Amino acid sequence: MSRVRPPYGEHPVVLPPGAAAPAPEHPRLDLDTRLAIFRTQQEIRLLEKRLYDLFLQNLVKGTSHLAIGMEAVGAAFGVAVRPDDYSFATYRGHGHTIARGVPPEPIIAEMLGRATGLLGGKGGSMHLTSVRHGMMGSYAIIGAHLCIANGAAWSAKVRGTDQVAVAFFGDGATNIGAFHEAVNFAAVYELPTIFVCENNLYMEYTSIAQVTAVDHPAADRAAAYGLDGVVVDGNDADAVFVAACAAIDRARAGGGPSIIEATTYRHGGHSRADPGTYRPAEEVAAWKEYDPLALYHRRLLDLGVEEARLAAIVHEVVEAIDAATEAAIAAPPPAPEALLTNVWADGGSAWRN
Amino acid sequence: MSRVRPPYGEHPVVLPPGAAAPAPEHPRLDLDTRLAIFRTQQEIRLLEKRLYDLFLQNLVKGTSHLAIGMEAVGAAFGVAVRPDDYSFATYRGHGHTIARGVPPEPIIAEMLGRATGLLGGKGGSMHLTSVRHGMMGSYAIIGAHLCIANGAAWSAKVRGTDQVAVAFFGDGATNIGAFHEAVNFAAVYELPTIFVCENNLYMEYTSIAQVTAVDHPAADRAAAYGLDGVVVDGNDADAVFVAACAAIDRARAGGGPSIIEATTYRHGGHSRADPGTYRPAEEVAAWKEYDPLALYHRRLLDLGVEEARLAAIVHEVVEAIDAATEAAIAAPPPAPEALLTNVWADGGSAWRN
Amino acid sequence: MAELSYREAVARGIAQEMRRDPTVVFLGEDVAGAGGVFKTTAGLLDEFGPDRVVDTPISEQAILGALMGAAMTGLRPIAEIMFSDFFAVCWDLVANEIAKSRYMTDGQVSLPLVIKSGNGGGVRFGAQHSQSVENWAMAIPGIKVATPSCAADMVGLMAAAVRDPDPVLIFEHKALYATKQDVPDGEIVDRLGTARILRPGRHCTILALGLMVPRALAAAEALAADGIDAEVIDVRSLVPLDARTILDSVGRTARLFTVEENPRLCGWGAELASIVAEDAFWDLDGPVVRITTPHIPLPSAAELEDLAIPSTERIAGEIRRAMG
Amino acid sequence: MAELSYREAVARGIAQEMRRDPTVVFLGEDVAGAGGVFKTTAGLLDEFGPDRVVDTPISEQAILGALMGAAMTGLRPIAEIMFSDFFAVCWDLVANEIAKSRYMTDGQVSLPLVIKSGNGGGVRFGAQHSQSVENWAMAIPGIKVATPSCAADMVGLMAAAVRDPDPVLIFEHKALYATKQDVPDGEIVDRLGTARILRPGRHCTILALGLMVPRALAAAEALAADGIDAEVIDVRSLVPLDARTILDSVGRTARLFTVEENPRLCGWGAELASIVAEDAFWDLDGPVVRITTPHIPLPSAAELEDLAIPSTERIAGEIRRAMG
Ligand SMILES: Cc1ncc(C[n+]2csc(CCOP(=O)(O)OP(=O)(O)O)c2C)c(N)n1
Ligand SMILES: Cc1ncc(C[n+]2csc(CCOP(=O)(O)OP(=O)(O)O)c2C)c(N)n1
Ligand SMILES: [Mg+2]
Ligand SMILES: [Mg+2]
């Protein structure tokens, strides 16, 4: 099979915009909202950096997939949704979990495999879930959760609420069958599902351009479902927020699903042990330079917010994460009895009498 | 879930064109070719009618899915491909099998579950295959064979031949994940795969319009894979032939895959026992009127072919089918030993020593 | 009390629960307007309307995904997977998502859902439309599996499945759809996880499921003529498994035969045979014998398919030989 | 003779066959440029080039479909399904197409193809990336299933699989990738369908697979100290199954233990236990005992995962108790 895509390792270098667009305006994008977005991005970045430190200290045993560099998407959506809306993420879902308001301690504890973990140590990094926060799960097999998100959206419709379901997924996920089934299904029944592709240009170690027939793996497919695909600067949280509000408002009003493709980049490798060296150095450097947190910091200063106010927020976040880390490290491992609980609704795992 | 599609049974009545377009011209569409297309359409129609008679006589035990009304697609492709090209069909594959030159006797015998059946009585109606005719199988679970056809196309590429693989599928198949994976895969590797959607407006008992987000379930998805979707009158064999040649020539020359959507209609129900009453009477009547065989007969007369010549072809076909029917009915059932043969390449089915 | 077909029993069980609980919704291909390709959902659209009974595209992953997402957010959805062979196109949703979600989230996620599916052979549909795949499901921790063999059980087990807080797969046997039985009027709710002794006997225990149940019963009658008094148990539920009833029976009869329609390897019969060989070894007076379809795909020709699937004669013959 | 890791053995086996036969091609996600996420295909792209070693989109159905179509038209393709859990997204291709095609076409279609996949737990990947699914494959007639437990077997069984005219699934155990062994130089071709007695013993037979093999061996050493002389057999191949070697062993030892990593129900252990309970019943001196992971999804926390999967201690303990 000879390929039309560029040969491996020579994928087209994709550079970020030189500078962010001017701050977009939107009725809901007031200063409090922007500060919430700022805080959430910091929470994600700092918590994920902490997780990386813990990994280096050999305290995180399983795998983990960080979204450092991609915080703007999760933060903007986290602030844009309503508390009763539903979020569905992939294994790269720490940020989305944090953005729905899940506190850092159970997240860290789960990563460390502690009894106090968000999932009692049973799920691990790839499956963070907090139903009471509307964080309906992190899913580690590509594609399925796009179909599952439709179910939550359908349920909202049947129950007559105006909740929406947001499903986050990677560029690579757009080539699996479940993507196609999910988007068509949502379009046919006009479900309030918002499909958010976090296009970070790479799958694991292979560039999406090599294995995809179109340039925009999600947005260029929208028309196949009668939808308008939207491409947005995924490193500009305000831009994401505006796109999110449009999609959420439409979905709530019964206008059906949307596809949003947010272009972004992960600063590190695919998962914990991957240095990400398959990527052109120039590309990595440019995207690290075009960092969503730096961009947003600058924007808030430009909008007249005082540096001290932002520093105070960062300080609060660091303190919360420090305290959470300490508590998580001190927590015990799961009790042996936990092994056999919660397979069934009766709390147990018996399959025979 | 309330639906945006029309409520069940009230799907938009889709009528055929009032009359066929003028006879298209194409360098390969000479009189011999047209007579071959005429003959093949007759072979398909008459053999399928015979199968239906045999079913009414209770001689066909399993299910069967007839393509009466849809012969133009199979016939045109059967004549357009080269003997070493590959065809992959669905359970509605009798016509495609006949069109690749498989004689009627083993087909009828297979339907009757005879030892002389094309598959020795093991496969049945839904799995007609004749590898030496390039008929690489009929597949009864929606979607898979689109992916499998890619493999034959890939193999041709690796082996350096210029064979192409043609995959036929229904409108309903366009909503399953495998469709999406297959077309992207073919596009990415520029495989010589030709995806031919036989859009007969219905899945089993539900209209495709009810469950699909776009009007042309295949062609409107082509752009999602960087392809140009082609919609063709699937009841006009010449039109299908011209589209087939374009796609085949391009694929042979290394130009990659195509999607062709041929609009057509099945005169009967989905499978043997279905009267097809869920369809508006007006629609059924109009499509029966716009019959591909009648159209082609008229066209050949218009092009100056004598009625007697056409009648002679039909007569030959009938005689061949009569003889085949007799032989198939007279053939014995499979020997009991056949039960345990051909699971493995060694001819047997042993899984232990 | 009125005569009811196994086919009609499916719709009756579902309708009973849809009437009771407005959160019960139904989803599948050709299930609404057409009433299902096996006509097991006839009448549901008319009674419950298009918001609760929904025709879908041919998108099994989307169907089961929607089921799961709806179940975790307050509905009790039911889906049809038309032929159980098609579980293969959406097995990820069943095996990796639906089955594991509660455990992975340590109990946060509840999935009160039902998936019903036409299963089994004997109707000349060939290898891709005739499989018995209940053992695929039994092998996956986190799903319950029931296999009614008659109309009354179908109503009652369907109702129990809908009320159950865990995901349940109901396998309907295609070759049983036309069978009929007198079924009591009014609400019927059965219990998952219960086997049923259909014919008490002293000399051996025969376990069967689905279409094999009537055949095992007929074989037992034939064996009775030879002086072999066989106990026939309809296993009914693979997960949870009524191991007690089975082990007690073997404790009385000292011989076990399983009659399986699925291909030979790793079926439910292997599981039950090995449970007995472990837990009731000292009760056994002879080998545990599995009577199964050979380990082959199912052929389509009538003569071959009939040879493949255990027949009454083969069941009786193998038991006679083993007991001889 | 040189030290080779189990991980390297995968690539060595594949490269050996790609050198020999130009129709051998390789397909998978991140397998070419990156050499595989488990680095089991490192070096193949450099040696054989991008026409024979191909990185694919995340499209497992397309991958296995391409494999099947290529195999039926003159190639001998190999694919990687990265984690065996992902078989669930493409099970239709395996179970309904690849496995059944030869039989359904009465021998017209040959599928000389290999699917290799990272299988098993012990690496804290959680329930969706740790499953042992060799029993899913064993339950499907028409595919061969091999599970090498050491580097030398990996090279040889991979080569045998590539040369085999039938479809073969090779399960690589993820927790064994780093293990090393001296492996002979030059071409190695093993035989599918052969079990291997790794430790002869007189008192009982222990069957194991993959990661359970070293643990069963260690358990046998521990048992030896208690005077229990266990025979350890690496089953290696589930289909075809070397039932002879196993039945002969039980004929000598009179006791059978199976050690399985898969969840308890319907595993290969159930199949083997019931074969023995049927064919060697009169040889047995006591219950057939299956030592398995409980019937639960695998948890991610180290302490819990270690409790779930049979450990050397648990294996030895359960055997000691049963033999006691
Ligand atoms: C069905 C399936 N195939 C393969 C994988 C292995 N895998 C995990 S992440 C990944 C890359 C996904 O890339 P993308 O969708 O772009 O998401 P990103 O990791 O970049 O956020 C792959 C191939 C999987 N988890 N599931
Ligand atoms: C995966 C899968 N789902 C459902 C079916 C059942 N089924 C068989 S044919 C059919 C309708 C297919 O419609 P279409 O693709 O339009 O083809 P047509 O029958 O009209 O030729 C369905 C739903 C199947 N065979 N496979
Ligand atoms: Mg990505
Ligand atoms: Mg159709």
C-alpha cells in the first residue's frame, strides 16, 4: 500500500497562528466568566503538572494522558455548560473532569490508586467519572462514548429537560466507525449532543494528516450529517467559549447537534512515557510558544485585569493542589474487599447462588 | 426521541424520472456491449423470478433477497469489469453473481440446498461466492464487506496488478460504522476500490430518509473522504455503465477510490416473505413502470436493434435457466460428511488431537 | 388464561412494563412501524407512540450507545439487536462499556437496560444469522443473561429484566417464535437467576437452554421408554446462575448431560460441566457429557443444519450410550 | 544463541517471515514509524519499507477487513490490534467473516492471515486495556489461537502462524514483553497445536497460558517443598488443542488444575476441565479445580489488580488445599 499522505515523520508542519485573534465579544463573556476560565485553565495545568511529578516519583502506577497545552477547550466548555449538563471525555480527560468542578483530591487519589480515589481505585486515570458533577465518564476505547453521549442527550429530550451532552474526542477518533454512527444518529433525532474534536494533530505517534482523507478530520465531515462544521482556535479559550455557547444554546433550544473542531496541541507525548519525539522540533516549539495559558493571561491583562488578581488565583489553585496531594498521598490503598464490590447494583459481584 | 424525519409510513414519495435520459455515449458502449448488458439483465431477472417460483413451491428453505427492479446496476458493472477484477456483494447478491458469469445451475442448486450448489449447500442465498469468477463473496452482516473489498484492492496494489475491487451495498449500509472506516481507508491509501451504493430508498421495512441526515446517503458523504460523489440513474444500465467505466479507469490508473450512488427500486419486498406494503402504492407503481429491463429493451429498439434479436437472447436465457432448474432439482442434498469439511485448509474441522 | 405465542410474549412483556413505567423506552431497527422483523414488537408503536418506540438507522453501536447513555441518566431503555450475530458489530458497547461501567466507576453509574435479540438456528439462515451467542455474553462480567424457552417465561423474564437495576441481555430463540402456550392473564413478573426443573428424574440430569429445552424434554420421554429416568432442567438464566438447583439435581442423579446449541468450545455447557466437576465431583457416577453443535459455523442447507444442531434423537442416543 | 526479549521476539518472528516471503505484509496503528506502542514491530519499516509495513488510521474494522481481502487475493497479511480489548470494535470481522468464510464458501476462500494483539493484565491499565480475551477467540469456530509465553515460542509460533493457511490469532502477554531468554540463532519455526510439558510431575497436572505459565512454574516449585510434585503444561495453543498431551498427563497424575487469567466464566479452563471430566473421568482422583481471576472487570489500582489475577501464592495455596 503506497501512501498519498506524507511519509512517516515528515507530516506537514502545522504551525499555530502567530498571535491570537482580538478578544471576541459575547453577552456571556463578562469578566467573572473570563476569570472563571482563567482559573479553570490554571487548575487543569497545575494539577496535570502535579500528576506528572507524581509519575516521576513513581507514585502513579498505571498509564496517564496529559492535556498540557490543551487546557483552553476543557476550561471554556466547563464554564459554558450548566451544572446539570453532561460531559463525556476520553482517557485524556483529567482536564474535563476538573473543569466540571470535581475537586483535585479524589482525582489525585485515583491516579495513585488510593481508596479515596474518585473511583475507589478501580477505574484509574483513563476512566475519571463524577456523575454528581455531570462528568459522565472518561472512555478509553476510541469512539464508544460519542454514541453514549447521544443516549444522555436522548434521555434529556425524553424527560423534557433542556440539558445538553458534550462529547470530547481526538482527531484520531474521527476515523472510527462509531464516530460516523454517532453523528448521524444525533442529527437524525436532532439530539442536543455537542461533538467537540480536540484536534491536536496527532493520534498516538502518528500524525492525523497521514491517515485521514480530509484536512479537518471532524469539521470536514460535518456536511455528511447535514451539519455545519466549525473550526475554532482551540488555544483561545474565549473563541472556544463563544463557539460552545452557540452550540449549547442551539442544542437547548431543540436545534440539534453540532460539531466543533478545536485546533490545539499537546506539549508532551501521548502518554506518560512518550517523549513525543516524532514531532518536528519547530512545530513543538511554535505551539509551546502559543500556549493557551500565556495567551489568556495576556488577554486578561490587556482587558485591564491586574496582574496581582491573576497571581492570587494561581496561588489559590496551587495551595488547593498542594493540600490535595498531601491528603491523597496519605490515603490508604483500597481495602481487599473492594475487589468484589460494585459489579452489580446490589453492591456485590455474585454470579451464582 | 421525537423525529425530524417524516413519521413512519409517510416517507416522502420518491418517484423515478418520467423517462430515461437519451442514450449516453461512451467509447466502450458499442452494440456488443449493449447486447451483453441486455442479456445480463435478462439473466438476472429471469433467474430471480425462477428463484421466486421455487420459493413458492417451497423448495427454497432459507431466506432470499431478490433484486428484481435493480438489475441495471449489476448488469452494467458485470459487463464493465475485467474478468480478473473483484466483486463483493451483500445478501442481495444473486444478480451480481450472475453478472460475473457464474452459471445458473450452481446458483439455483445452492438456493435449494443441494450438494451441487455453488457453496455445496453450506452458504445459502446470502453468501454466493465464486472466487474463480472474481465474485469474492456475498456478505450478510451490513458493512463488513466494504472493508474487505479494500483488502482485495490493496492486494492488487501490492502485487502490482491493475485489478480493481467493486463493493456493492445498500442505502441502509451507509449509516454503519464500517462504511466510514472503509471509505476513509480507501481514500487514504488511494486504493482501487469502487463503492457502489444501490439506493433503493428502503432498508428492510423502513425508508432510508427517516434515518439518514442527508438526502443522498452515499454521495452526500463522499466529500467527507475527499471524493466526488456521483449520483446516477440506477435503472438506466447505460448510465451506470458510463459511471462504472469512469470509476474503473481511474482506479486502474492509480487514481484511487470512487463512490457511485445508483438510485433504483426493488419491485418486491425486502426478503422472500415480505410483501413490501409499507411503501406508498403510487411509488411502487411508478417504479415498476420505470423498469430497467423495459427501458433497456426500448433503448435497443430505438438504437435499431431488431426485436427478433432481443427475443432470441431472452429465449436462450430462458432455456438455460430451465435446464439449470431441472438439473438443480434433480441433484442430491449434501452428503452428511460435508457437515465437517472445509473449516480448515486441510479440508477438515478438527480442533483437537 | 389465553394462548400466546413466544413471539407475542415478547411484546406483551415489554408493553406490560411500558405501561407501568413511563421511563421505559424502546429502540431498534424496523421495530416501530414494522413491529420488528420477527414481529416481536408489534403494537408497541401504536400504544406508546414514536417518542417511546423508535426506528433507528442501521447503526448498532449508536443504538447501544444511546441505550447506555439513556440508562445512566434516568431512563430504563430496551433495545433490539435484530439477530444476535450482530452483537459482533457492537460488542465494544456490550463488553467494554455497558458491562464494566458500574465497576470502573465504583458504583456511580447504574445501567438499568435490556437488550433483546433473536438468537439461534434451525431456520436455514446460514452461518451469519443463526448463531447462539449466549456464551459470548456469559463470558463477560457485568451483564446478566436470560434465555426464555416458552411464552410465559418470556413475559415474566422480560418484565424482570426491565425492572432489574443491572444490564440484562435477553436471548429469544428464533425457532421458538411460533410456539404457543396458555399464559395467565394479568401482570407476570418472573425472577432472573432461577433455573426450572421441567421434568423430575432419578437417573441423570439434563441441562438445556432455548430450543434445546423442548428437545431435551422429548429426549427424556424417549429415554423413559428405555428405563432411563432423566431430570430435565431449563437453565433459563446464565447470569446469575442457579447453580444450587443444578448441583442439587446432580446430587440426586449422579450424572450430568448438557445440551448446547452453540458451537462446542467454551459454551455455557463447558462452564456448567466444570462447575459440577469441581463442586460435585464426589457426587458423580460417570463422565460429564456435553452434547453440542460441532465446532463449526452453521451450514444453511436443511439437511446439514439438522445434522449440526443437537436433535432429540441425537440427545437421546448420546445419553443412552453414556448411561449404557 | 543470544538473549532476546519477548517484545523483540515478536519483530524477529515477523521479520523472519517477511524476508522469506514477499507476500507477507503488515498493517496496524502506529506500527511502522513508531515501531508499535509496545515496540514489538521496531525495525520492520526500515527493513521492509512503507509498502509492506503500514501505519493505519484508528479503524480496526478497516484494518481487519483489509487483512481479510488481501488474504483471499494472494497476500499473507499480518495485522496488529493494539490491545486485545479492541477486538470488541472489530469482532464482526473476526467472528462473522474471517472465521466463517472458508466454511461458508465450501473451501473456495483461503485466509492465510495473522492477527497479533497485546493481551492480559498486570500493568495497571484498568478494565478496558487489560483483558485476557483468548477465550472469546476459542469460542469461535474457524480461527486458530496461539498464546506464546516466552521469546523462543513467540518467534516460532509467529512463524508457524504466518505459514499456516488458516487465520491465526496470536495473543502476546503485555506483562511478558520485558522478559528475556536465550534464543537460538537462525530460522525458528514451531508447530501450532502443540502444548509443552515444562515441568514433569507425578501428583497433579497444572495447565497454564501466557503470564500464568511462569507463575504456575513458581507455584510448582513451592508445592515441591510440600511434597507435591506438580506437572506444569504450557497449553500454548488453544485451537488446535493438544488434548492428547493434556489427557496423557492427567492419566499419569489423576488431578487437574487450570490457571486462568481471564474472568472465571466460559474460559479456556472451563473447556479443558470439561474435556477432562468427559474423556478422562475415570482417571481422576479428585475434583477438577479452576484457578481464575474472579468474574469481575479488572481494577486499576495495583493492590486490587494483584489480588484479582492469580498469583503464585494463590495458585500454590489453592492446589495445596485441594490436594490436602
Ligand atoms: C478502538 C481503539 N483503537 C485504538 C486505541 C489506542 N489508542 C489510544 S489513544 C489513541 C490515539 C487517539 O488519538 P486522538 O483521537 O487524536 O486523541 P488524542 O490522544 O490525541 O487526544 C489510540 C490509537 C484505542 N484506545 N481504542
Ligand atoms: C449489522 C447489521 N444490522 C442489521 C442487519 C439486518 N438487515 C439486513 S438487510 C437490512 C436492510 C439493509 O438495507 P440496505 O442497506 O438499504 O440494503 P437493501 O436490502 O435495500 O439492498 C438490515 C437492517 C444486518 N444484516 N446487519
Ligand atoms: Mg489527537
Ligand atoms: Mg436499500
